Amino acid sequence: MPGTLTELFQRAAAEHAQCAALQHKVDGEYRSITYAALARRVMRFARGLAALGVEAGDRVAIIAENRPEWAVADLATLALGAINVPLFTSLSPAQIRYILDHSGARLVIVSNASLLRTVLQATSDDVDVRVVVMDPPASLPDGAVAFDAVLELADGSPLTEEGYHAAWVQVVPDQLASIVYTSGTTGEPKGVMLTHANFVSNVRAAHEVLRFTRRDVLVSFLPLSHVLERMAAYYLALSWGACVAYSEGPRHLRDNILEVRPTMMLLVPRVYEVFQEGIEARMAKLEGLPRRLYEWSFRVGRARATALNEGRIPSLGVAVQWAVAKLLFIRKLHAAMGLDRLRYFVCGGGRAAPRDGMVHAFTGSKHPRGVRPDRKLARHIREPPEAVPNRHRRIAPEGRRGAHLRGRRDPRPGPQCHARVLPPARGHR
């Protein structure tokens, strides 16, 4: 397993060059970008960023919807040894200003003219912040440049192709990869520092319970600024040479699933509830024999999903009943929902409600829960354990100083200890 995200991507690009890495909508149809094409675009954008003065250790903020340019900007930033600061598109100018100031980001990459105006409002008195726009308006203000223009800067960049290769090779696992900010509901947003080793450790752990190939397709729906989506439906997919298909947004998710027919989906509990409500509404209309068939299929599917989640092979009886249920009922439901190829549902970002098993019962799919590197030490959790009795922890009040854990986890603590805390990285407040 590679030690850094840059090495992970470069290895995937070499091993799966002609396979589809990304899919996105163009003129109403999904179009594919191969790993080789993505690697070339990442290299050109990295060289363009270098021409704009981006160096190792610099902070680069990305405020955009899920789209290929998000991945290009992220991978190019990491290849230079710089640090990605992802922001949600829903943030206000004041929130954006705080995060840019706190992180020290001097370059902001946005998706459209609306977000450009928001960032310009947030940085109106700061002439040192530059903005790159993926879909630029007809006229760009001073200090702003089009995304495609940055790609063209590669031709005259001081960073050659050889220099680009040398740059990403020099990135080390302990190097900071991203600063992810909390929501700020209990005070000012706090920057969570994640190294390359943090992300890669999650990828490595997920490989222990998930088995994917370059034929797998994932639908990217949650914002890439959400670290769960970024790790599990982006870096993890790249590590397998799988394909990531970008959804057009919440209103189009159902149609996009029907078009893509994914083999894996990553969702949060609330979105699972939407799936379940749809199944319940559809099944509530059934009566008589169809209703009894639905209830029987549900029981069989739940038994199969339970066995798979526990690492067991379903019994012969369950396997035979599942085959019959698929023939009579389940296959039609799968086709109607676009889930006929689905192998995995992954739920993270919160504990799934008990009735979440309904979706898995009707897909017969595995249900790995929780791939969560955010907020704390990066760690993959297949099944979150129950709370330890009589052991309670609380978040210290805002501004409280004391014997709190500070710093970063050492990913290589040595044979004599399980973990060691390093001092905070320089330059981060």
C-alpha cells in the first residue's frame, strides 16, 4: 500500500491507465475520464499552480460542487506538497473569511460566478488572495483567473514535467494533506489537521473489509468537502482503480443512480432514511399475495445481509430462498431503483438507525458502517462498538485551557508504544 495520497494516485494511474476514473454529465450524458487522462490533467494543473507561485506547505482552498475539477485541483495541490482546505459551498462570506484567515490560504478555487462573488465579498480588503474559477463569467475581476487558463500556464511554468515528478515523490506520509474545518456550532470552526498517513491508513483498513475492482462504479453524492465522502468515495475508489460517477445533486440523485447503476454507494443515515421511505411507500400499496411475498423477501434478504455483515457465508437454505426471492420480486425492485448491480452500501458520518437494515434486506448487500477519519485519529470502524459503561468524556468549553490532547498522532510510533503524540505542525494556529 502506498504511503501517501500522491503515490496512491500515481500508482492507480499507471496500473489502470485506460480504465474510467471519473464520470460526469456532459450535454445530458455521462462521459468518462480515464486514469491516464486524469493524470495528465493533474500534472498540467499542478504546473499551472506552480506558475502562480504555489509551493510546498501552502494552503489552497477549494469551494466547489462534486465534479472532475475538484479532484484535479485536490490531486495537483497534494502533488506540490501543498495543503487542501475544503470548504462547503453553503458557507457565508464571514465564515469563508474566518477559515481563509485561520488556515492562511492565499489561493481559492471556486466552481462558478456565484461563489466567485461570495469569495470576493469575503476577501474584499485582502489583495493577496487569488481566485481560480472553474466556470468563469465573461469578465473576470483582477486577481481571478479561469481554471482552463491555469492549465495553459503549464506550458511556461518553471516546474517542468521532471520537476513535477520530483515534487510528488518528495511528499512523505507525515506531511499535512488537508485542514478540515468543523461546522462551528459550538464556537468558531476548528481546523482538523489530517496527514497523508491519516487518509492512507483509512484506505488500508477499508481494504480489509471491502473488495473492489476496476469494474466497480460508485456514485459520488455527498459533498467532497465532507471528509467521509472524500476518503471513502474518492481516495478509496482510486486505490482500487474503480470509477467515480458524480451526481448532479440531490434533486437528480434518483435519476443518476438509474443511469449509472452503481456497485457501491456511500451515504449518511438521513439519505438511507429517504431510500427506506421510498421502499415503504411502494410496499404499502401492496395487498394479498404480493404483500406476503414482500414480507417473505424482506426476511430472506435480512438473513442474507446479516450473514454477510458478520463475515459468514449465507446458509444453503437462505441462498436458495434468496435466489427465488430475486426471481419473483427482488430483481424488479432492484431494477426500479437502479440497484441491480449493487454489492455494498456504506453508511458513515453517524450511527445508523436500527431500521436501516431494510435497504440491505432488499438489496442483500453488505453494510460496512463508518469510515470516519474526521475530528480525531483516522481509523476505520467496521462495526462501531457499544459505549464503555461508567466512562464518560466531554468536549471542553470554548476557550478552556488545560491538560487536553494537543498535536498529531504519530503513524509510526515504534515497537514500544501503541501511539505517540507529536507537537502541532508549524504554521497552524
